[in-house]
Amino acid sequence: MTGTYQSVSVVGLGKLGLSLAGCLAERGFDTLGIDIEERVVNLVNQGRAPWFEPGLDDLLARNAGKRLRATTEHARAIEETDVTIVLVATPSNLDGTFSNRFIEAALRSLAEAFGRSGKPYHSFVISSTVMPGSTGESFIPIIEAHSGRKLHQHFSVCYDPDFVALGNTIKGFLEPDLVLIGQTDPDAGARMKELHHRLCKNAPAISCMSIVNAELGKVCLNAYITTKISFANSIANLCEHIPGADVDSITRAIGADRRISPHYFQGGLSYGGTCFPRDTQAYTALARQYGVQAELMNATVKVNSLQDEHLADIVLRELAGVSNKTVAMLGLAFTSGTPVITESAAIKLIRALLDQDLRILAFDPLATDNARAHFGSALEYVDSPAHGLMESGLAVLTLRNSAIKDAVETFCPKSTLTVIDAWRILDPTRLHQRIRYVGIGQNTESRPAKACPTSSRS
Ligand SMILES: NC(=O)c1ccc[n+]([C@@H]2O[C@H](COP(=O)([O-])OP(=O)(O)OC[C@H]3O[C@@H](n4cnc5c(N)ncnc54)[C@H](O)[C@@H]3O)[C@@H](O)[C@H]2O)c1
């Protein structure tokens, strides 16, 4: 095949795939989304987002029924589009490797449709996170076996992983720092490069390489970021023991060095979510498969889990000096801007506090329903940070969220309240004098602060 792609299909309209499909449509591609979930397909066709992701509702409302259509029929990807991007889930196996079963099922459906069609050529792109080696060992043989067609002659395959973060997926697709394209032949890689040039609003670094190097690159990038997070957390923990030390002063300053960079270098909570913890496990599983030591990755994972214990220790230590043992958890999601609670530091802390039979008032701007589905009536769910603060002796802030920050900074407690600020978003000088401030990664004593502006709030 020659020329650029005009029409694109995205198989898997999940947390990533739907954002990608919306972005492709927004940037002018005739886009067909495919998912096995009829509910998702129907909502997309109505221009409605099935879950919250910043900007997704608007993207779908603008493009659905025009440049974006959705279906449950895989055959339409072959019939109606030039290239098919497979972005389905790759759940973790017990040994930490990723399972390819959803990709393989999707490829079987696509390949059978390709075999039945009279279409001379089709381009396949895998975008899900996979164990290195998967494309060559499994995906290409599946397409050949189920279509009766030959790689190079009838189809191409690329591996094009995503580096976007939940809560920021649309910007992540439209303005990535980098794009990796694993290619089976230079023409297929060049067409994907052209697709990214058109999709991206910025000019990312695009690297074309062999398939296996792109598969490895995806796992290695997240392995590096998690190591950086664990390093920042190690600095934060050290700071807590050294009078006057403050992790932000250090990471902000040394993060200005280009060899380090300030991103994901703050110190506070463990990393979580649907990606980082799984990707680190996959990296160690990969090393194990090849008999290679992965001591650095092992240390990263261990530091991450110690950070959860560390947070629980701080909360329990502070609670020991508080008479009202009710805890307000302000933030439940694993990061800001998403309802996802998978591997969230807040959720792990809640489990530790429930083990101590503590009463917990939980607030999150987006994740309350997911937390309720997980914890049921073990928690009490409040509709505002202020409601949580009013009934608690201690509050834990786990999100970088301006509404939570404002609520705490304007709150006038009736009795002493301890606030533990994981990301140090609060300005301690703006806090009421009855609030004892504890910043993770800082060695500070509680400071005298402002009084209530009106007596009615004291
Ligand atoms: N979530 C993240 O932050 C993130 C970031 C980078 C990469 N990734 C990787 O991207 C991939 C997708 O992740 P996600 O979070 O979007 O997953 P998800 O679970 O949110 O979505 C997967 C979607 O695929 C659909 N699906 C499953 N089998 C299908 C089939 N045969 N045909 C069509 N649709 C099918 C499901 O119904 C679901 O809607 C994974 O490999 C993940 O590791 C995720």
C-alpha cells in the first residue's frame, strides 16, 4: 500500500482507545471505533462519554455521527478503513507478564474478516502494552493463520505504544513528547509517522525502530518513571528526619537540571493506577524470563510499597495525639482528574485504617462511585471536603485539587484538626490556628496561622 491513511479504525474503546478515536476524528481522520461492549458503542454513537475523562465529552459531542462512528462489528474495520489500531486491555497474569488474550481474540476476528474480504492489503497496528516479543511470536502468526494472507505481501504490522496518563489522555495523544513506531517494513513505519504528524498538535520526537525495540521501549519508559518517583519518595522520607528539610525545595531545584527534569519528581505518595504498578511487574517478569537481574526495578517496587506503609505510619502516629479519631480522606483516585482508584495510595491507606476500626469520611470529586463499589458501607461518603473536615480530627489530602485546597484553607474548625498534606498543596500560613499542618516530605513543626475572618466561623 502507498499513500497516507485517510480512514482509521480503533479496536477497543476503553479508557485509552476512546480518547484516541476521539482525537483522530477531531484531527480530521474518518474514524471507526470498535468495541465488544454494546453499551459503550451506543453511547459513543450518541456523542456521550461512558466515563469521565477531561475533555472527552466535548470531543465526542463534536465528532460523533460525523467523523467518528462506532460499531461492534470487526469486519467493518477491514471493509471501511485503511489501518486498524488495536488498543484493548492486556490484564496482568499472576507472574506479572501481560496477557495477550484480548488482543489475540480481536486479531482473530479482524484476520478472518480480512481473509473473507477481497481487499488486497490492510495495515494493522498494535498499541496495547505487551510483553516484548509478542508481535513477532504471536500477533503476526495469528493474522497470517486466520486470514490466509502473508505479511509484507498483503498486510503490514506496526507496534505503536501509548505513553499517555489517565486524567490527561487527550492532551497526551495530541501533544506527546515522543512517539515510538515499531515497524515490519519502512513504508508501514513511514505511514504511521505521517499519521502522528497529522494527529499531533506539537512536533514530538518520532523514532522508527524494530518491533521488539518499540515493545521494549514502552516497558522501559514506565520502568524509568517509576524509578524516578521512588527516588523522589526516598528524598522525601529523608527530609522528614532532617530539621528544616523540605523535599520541594530540593526536587524543584535539581529538577531544573535537564538530566533530571521536574516531571514525576515530587515526592509524596506511591505511584498507582492501571499502568505503572503492572509495568514494573512486567519488567521484572521479563528480566526473570531471560535470567537477568532486575535489582533496580525490584528496589523501585519495594520503595513504592514502603511508601504506602510510611503514609499509614504517619497517619496512625498523628492520630495517637488526636482525641477525635474520625479521619477525613480527601481524595480517593490514584491521581487527579480521573475516577480510577486502581492501586491508589488513598485506597491502600483506607484499608490500613479500616484494619484499625477507624471511622472514615471519604470525599473525591470524581471517584466516589468507584470507592463505594469497592468499600460499600465500610466508609461514609461525604459530598464536600468541608463536610468531611467538620466531623473529623484528622484529614488526609491525597490529590492535587484546587477545590480541596480552598476548602481546607478556608475551614475554621471547632476543635483541633490535624491535616496531612501528601503533595503539599496547602499554604500553611493560610490555615486556621486550630489546624496542625503535617506536610509529607517536610521537617516542620505546626506553625501558628491565621485566625478566622469572622467570629461566626470560629
Ligand atoms: N490506562 C492507562 O493509563 C494506560 C496507559 C498506557 C497504555 N495502556 C495500555 O493500553 C491498553 C488499553 O488500556 P485501557 O486502560 O484503555 O483498557 P480498558 O480496559 O479501559 O479498555 C479496553 C477495551 O477493549 C475492549 N475489548 C476487549 N476485547 C475486545 C475485542 N476483542 N474487540 C473489541 N474491543 C475489545 C473492552 O470492551 C474495553 O472497552 C492496555 O494494554 C494498557 O496496558 C494503558
